[in-house]
Amino acid sequence: MLPPQKTPSRADLARQCVKCGLCLPHCPTYALAGMEAESPRGRIALMADLAENPGQTGVFRHLDACLGCRRCETACPADVAYEPLLVQTRALHPPTLTWREKAVLWLLAHKSLLNGALGFYRAVHPLLSPSWRPLPRPAPTAAEPASTARENAVFIGCVADIYEHNARHAFLQLLRATGDDAAFPAAQGCCGQAARHAGQSGRAAALAAANHAAFSGFARVLVLASGCRSALEDSAGVPVVDALAYLAGRAEKLQFRSAEGRHVTLHTPCTASFHGSGKVVHALLSRIPDLHITVLPDTGCCGGAGLHPLSNPARAQALKTPVLAAVPGDADLLLSSNIGCRLHLAGTLPVQHPLEFMAHYLA
Ligand code: SF4
Ligand code: SF4
């Protein structure tokens, strides 16, 4: 079992908010609805009320509508820990879930069945009509490379096991080019972030305990998906480090061939901004000679956070539109370091993890 952690109470967390409103322009739901109740400040006021007046029941629609994107936290001058407050509140007041969301959450926690389902999806994908293709077709996968490394463990995740397979192998290729190595512990699973945001604290705790055991004895866990980092930081039991940031620390050992004037567009996920890893990606890509990089302007959350494309497809689409509209017309590839964003943004043009792109130009 995980050692007990002392966390501030919900009331204490909510009290940190000084109600300045500086987070409001950064909140995607406030941007669409223009209502205080759909803003971080409005939700914190509701969560404070729920904490101070326990026993309230009912459907808290505006709280359920929060994407958990953490953009409000990045903007907050008072360092309000919004996500821990949201996770604690949802554990007591879970959002209303559709049967599809419940089924996906169950599947995320049962990885061998999830991988089987995605393998089947890959096989039938060409036969399906576009409305039955909620996700891009997964690429074929192979066994994880053998490694005896005991310092670095790579986080594999749930849907990322299949969808991030190539990016993970690209990362190992880049890491080995710097003289370092990493292992892929098999007993790990989903980070539990989707379960936490859905108020399924028991399931999230079980996933956290499995990951804690899987990473025991390693010096650090390297994570490719910025969206998985928060949940892992609470469970891994060892330091959790962004894979791109780790590689950046060894970047002088990497040699790249020319990209011959290729133009790529770089998307910065909300969670990468929150964790401060957005700038690192640009610095790493800039080491590839003759590569033109356009950094997408911040047009807001792409709508791909957690289960949001499933729970509110219309709003997820509305949030995606300005992101794709900002992609320059001559770009042939979009790079994004978070798996949820890549799965959501894929379709109009190919989307890749920056690590996969970098490994392609390794000299
Ligand atoms: S987590 Fe995102 S959607 Fe939720 S209140 Fe904060 S900015 Fe708004
Ligand atoms: S969450 Fe932070 S930025 Fe938003 S109103 Fe409260 S103190 Fe201000």
C-alpha cells in the first residue's frame, strides 16, 4: 500500500483563492459560456460551500463541466491548488457518467483487455464509417525492448501503451544515443488521472498502488505524456521527470541530420504549460538543422482533456476548431507532447509526439 499522505483539506485549499479573477480569461468553459459558474472562481466558491456545508447532494452541473485542464492554476497568482481541490471534491460528489464513460474507465484499468480492444479496433478501422472512428487507427506495435537499466523507468500508461508505442521507442533510441538507458517495467498500468477526475477514488488508488510497486527501486520515472504526470507524482514513490526535460539535460550528446527546410507546427498542451515543459520541446527541436518550427499561439484548451471528447463531443469540437485554424497552411505535421491532445487533434493532418519526430532526424 502507498504511505498515507497529508493533504490540505478542501476548505483550506478553497480559502487560498483571493477571487481576483485573473484565471477567468484562461478557462475554456468560461470562454464558451461567459458565466461565473463556469469559471474557476465560480467552481472554487461552489467547492468551498460543499466543504463547509457537508451533506449536500445533487447534480453539480457546472462542477461536472470542468475539464480539469489546469489552465487556471498556470494563471493563478495565489498558487491555488485547483486540481487537488477538484479531485477531493469529485471523490465525494462524483460527476454523472454515461455508460460509455463508465465502460472506458473500466477498460483503462484493465490493460490487457484495453490492448485487445485497441488491436480489434485497428483491424476493423478501415471498414468503419467516420462516425464510428472516435480515435485514429493505432499503428502496429512490437514487444518493448529488453533493458537491464535500474535508474530510469519509462511510464507506459493505458491507451499510450498502444498509441505511444513508437514515441516510447523513439525516446529510448534518443536516450541511448546520449549513452543512457531506461527500462519499461511491465507491471505498471494507467496513471489513474481519468479515474481521479471522474471521482472514482477507489479505482485511482488501486492503480496508484500498482504503479508504486512497479517503480519501486528505480531512481526516477520518465513520462512522455504531460497529462499523466500529476497522478504519477502522487503515486510513483520516486521522482517523476518529463522525458523531454530529461533528454534536454543530455542534449549536447545528440547529433541530428538536416531537416532540409521542413516546416512543423508545435502545439503546447495545457498540462505541459502547467508543468513548465513547453519551452523545453522547442529548445530540443531547434537542435535539428534546417527545421522551421511554428509554435501555435495559445488559443485555449484543445478540448482533448481526459474523457471530455466522450462526455461533451460538441464542446470538445468547439474547442478544437480554433487550435486547428491556427495551424499554418503549409505545415504537414503537428507535434504535441500529450497523448490526449494528439488523439483529439488527429485527423486533419498527422500529429506526432516530438520525440518520434526527433528520432527520425537522429544522425
Ligand atoms: S481546470 Fe480548466 S476547465 Fe476547469 S476551471 Fe480550471 S481552467 Fe476551467
Ligand atoms: S483561482 Fe487564483 S486566479 Fe482564479 S480567482 Fe482565485 S486567486 Fe484569482
